[in-house]
Amino acid sequence: MKKVILIADDSPTIRKFVTVALSVKGFEIIACADGMEAMEALPTQKIDLVITDLNMPNVDGYELISSIRKNEDYRELPIIVLSSLGNTEDIQKGLESGANSYLIKPFDPKRVVYEVSKYLN
Amino acid sequence: MMEQKTNMENIFDKLGDLKSFFIYGQKLIPILQKIIDFMQSTVPLLENVNREIQDSTSKIPKAALQINRVTNATEVATTEILDVVDGVSMDIHSMKDKLQSIKSRMGEDDDLVTLLGMIEKIETRMMNITISLQVQDITSQQLSSVNHLIQSIQEKLSSLVKDLTNKENKEIPSIDLYPRDGTFNADARYDKNSKSQELVDSLVTKRNNSKTSQEEIDKLFANQ
């Protein structure tokens, strides 16, 4: 059975990049345009990993990660942040909110595949 | 008699004051005339400035719309290129699988090894295309930041026009900040240099190490 990855990013091109990089490796991708959509999509099926941006409308990445971590069912769900925010404070804030990994945009698709495989294989 | 004299002196004093006031007034009239002339020549200038501000303010949403159009066009083009990259990547992936199965059936073959090596090179190049295409996301964030700046200038100019004309300018449409309404990173940079990622990795490692140390300490105390 295919592992399911949820990607939350307000940029359609980034959603497409991640889909292209991961679907070729056999992962199923659910793409959401913001944190709100991601929160609604989470309970609808079994999600194995979440990739999220930080700057998003409605519900941002920090809020999404925090709400995931507050839920007992998703406490162990791997979360990878994919953001263009590259200063120490943002990175620490992202990690402290509960993310497992943090990747800077522009990202190397190989690195995304590596990070995902680290948690799912 | 003495009292009458004092009153007359007072009247003359007052008349003297009045005289000096008129003399001063005579000196002041040309200055006042100059001020009036200056004001008269300034009013059309101010009206012109006001008209220019109103004109510029009404042009601002058009500039913002053009920026949005650029973002949308690059977004569509990037998605189209990515669709092609996706299709080619899938083809390469199945080609690689087939060559691997031929290799396992036929054993080591120089041509097969060469072909697999070439396919890997193509895969790497396709990956590099996707990295380069991420410039669209970065530029769209920068353009959104420019639009945001334009919006604040429009707000300032609109309030200036309102103050000058004493009425709200209803003709100026608002700026649509699509696609990134306040969710952009103005400092986003297209930087393929791995230094930023190295900083992140060092922070993650540091955090994980301190986490491990804490786990070890807890374990140590639990054993005692």
C-alpha cells in the first residue's frame, strides 16, 4: 500500500514540485493550499507524513504543526517544514512548534525524498 | 485746566500711535501684496499637485494588477514545465526499472551499465530543472511584497487626497493582493547555495543532540 503524504503550501508550483519529486518514488500525495485545508484533510484518511510551509493564509504552518501535535492520534506523525524563512529564529520556532525536519526553499528534490524516506522507510 | 491739558496730551499720544500704525501699515502693504501674489500663484500649483496625486493613485491598482498577471503567467508556465518534467521522470523511472530487470536476467553488460549511467545523469538534470524552476515561487513572494508596498503607498496617497479635497476618492479601486495576501516572505532569495540548509541542519543536529542528552540523563537517573 502506498504511503500517503500531505503537503500544505499556498504556492501551487511548490505543491507541484513536491508532487513531482515524491510521486515518482511511489508516494501518494494530498495537496492542500493552506493550514485550514490540511487540518480538514487530516482526519479523512490515514496520513503517513506532513510537509508544510510556514507562511500560509487562514491557518499558518506553526498553527498547523501545533494543532497536529496537540492531537493524541498525530503525536508521532512526522512533519517536515518547507520554507523560505531561513534565519535562526524562524528555524528554531518551526522546530519548537513540533516539526521533525526543516528544509529551505529552493530545495533539492533529492533532499526531500531523503527526508521523507528517513521517516517512512 | 491742568486736567484738560493732560487729556489733550493723551489724545495727541494716541494720534501719534495711530500715525505710526498707519506708517507701519503702509510699509506692510507691499509685503502683504507679495504674499497674496505668491498665494495666487501657488494655488494652481497645489491644484496641479493634487491632480497629479489623484492621477498617480488611480494608476497604482493597474500596476499591482500587472504584477499579479506576471505572477499568474509564470505560475501557469512553471506548472506546465513541471507537468512535462513529471512525465519525463515517470518514463525515465520505468525505463530504469526495465533496464534493471534486463540486467538481472542477462547479467552484467557494459552497454546496459552505460545506459543506466546515462539515465541517472538525465535524472539528475531533471532534478536540477526542478530546483531552478523554484525561482518562480521565490519571485512570486518578492512580487507580492512589492504589491504590498504599492498598497501601503496607495493608502497614504488616498488619505492625502482625502485631506486635500476633503472628500473620499471613490474612483480608485482597491488592490488585489492575490496570490499571497500577506503570506509572503519579503526576504525570500533564490539561493542555491547550501549554506542556509547547512545552518538548519546544524540547528536540527544540536536540538536532537540536546534531546538525546536529556534522554540519557533521564535513563541514568532511572537506573539509580
